[in-house]
Amino acid sequence: MRRAIQIRQREFGKIAFYDLGDLNAHPGTYAIIEADRGLDYGRVLSEKEVLLDEKKLKEPIRKVIRIVDSADVAKIKENREKIKEVIKTCNIKKQQYNLNMKLIKGEFSFDCSKIIFYFTAEERIDFRELVKELAKMFKARIELKQVGVRDEAKILGGFGPCGRELCCSRFLRDFEPVSIKQAKEQNLPLNPTKISGLCGRLMCCLSYEHAGYKKLSKGLPHYGQKIKTESGPGKVMDVNFLKRIATVELEDGRVIKVDYNKQ
């Protein structure tokens, strides 16, 4: 068994378990980690350590080399500045090769032995010649990763309709399937502009909040359902899941509130 923590490689890389050894790390801190070739850095995500059984792992677990020091932080900041010029160069070169792709972001590995570019495209792109030229120019391995619109929003960041930072950028680790059925069951207006995020897809919160809404809606009537009340029969016009109150229009035209907390 080995002590391990979850770390996201660089800012936008994959999340994996890393062997912590005798080191101590806290969520949000950065660490220098083993990479495919050389060293890289990543941000600690785990809230607690996990003991892993090596026999059950599909691939070898890499090690945390050290928790970043002031020199490491300076190096990471320097790489973030350097990548800006590299991205400009890549944009110029992709135009020269007439590649129909949108470059989103770029990253250096910690030791600068690799440069990773993230892009979107509507079709398959043959970027082999571009990779060769960039590798010669920057004396590093070049990796181009095509991502979807949800990944693009996650990488670029922003603020959602709620006024808060995008969930995908702030804390979501993986994208879960989202369906229009979940919006219906949360009694939301089925207007695409109201239930879509910056990426243009259904908002992620519809998925991870769904279980909570199902629990809150237990025992409540549905919109349009005909029910009997103390004031007579009527039709449900609205349901407030959080307050557990239904708005009902009676047959005589009166509108009343039915509190299901008292039932």
C-alpha cells in the first residue's frame, strides 16, 4: 500500500494519483511531479490522502518529487509568461499552413521539455508539418490536443448566469452527461438561453444538483397536476422545491399556496 494524493498535471492536464512518499501536501498547493519524460508540476486536489494497493493499479503510480519552493514558483511564473509569445508564433504558423483550427491555450511542462497546445476544430486537422516546425523552433516536444466546447469553457474560464465562476473551471473534475429531462424535473424553463452555459451546452449544475432536487421534490405534486386541497380541487401552476410550496389555481379562479411542510 502507498500513500497517494490526486494531482492535476499543470493547469489543464489530466488528474491522477501520485505517490506522496514522506511528504505532506494540502489541497491547492503545487508540487513537482514525475512525468513521461522529465519533470512537471501540478496542483494538489485531494482533501485527504488515499492508500492505494499497487496490485490493483492499471498503470504504475508516479511520484511527487517535492512541494514547490520559491524557485519553483518563479520558474512556473516564467513559463507562463514565455508561453504567450509561443502561442503567438503558433497562431502565425497555423495560418501559414492554412489550418482551420482555433488555438485556445498553451502550456510548458515544468522543465520546458514539452509544449502542449489546446485547440478546437470542426473537422480533423493534419497538423504534422506544423508540429515539426514548432519542434525545431522551440527545441521541445510538441503536443496538440483537440478539445470540445465544454473543455474550451473550462480552460478559458468565465462567469455563469448565476454570477459565480464557472463550475467546470472552479471545481468539477469530470464532465457528467446532462439531459433535458433533468431540467424538466427541476421545473426549469426549457428555454435554451436559460439552461445553457457559456459553452452552449446544458449547464453542468443540472446534472450534479439533480439528486438534490429529486430528494426535495419527494411528496410534491407536479406542474399541471390536478389535486385536492382544503379549499377545493385545483390545478398546480407552480412548485417551489426549496420551500416545498405549491401554487394552485382552484376551479373558481382563486389562486392559493399549499404548504407541504405542514403535511
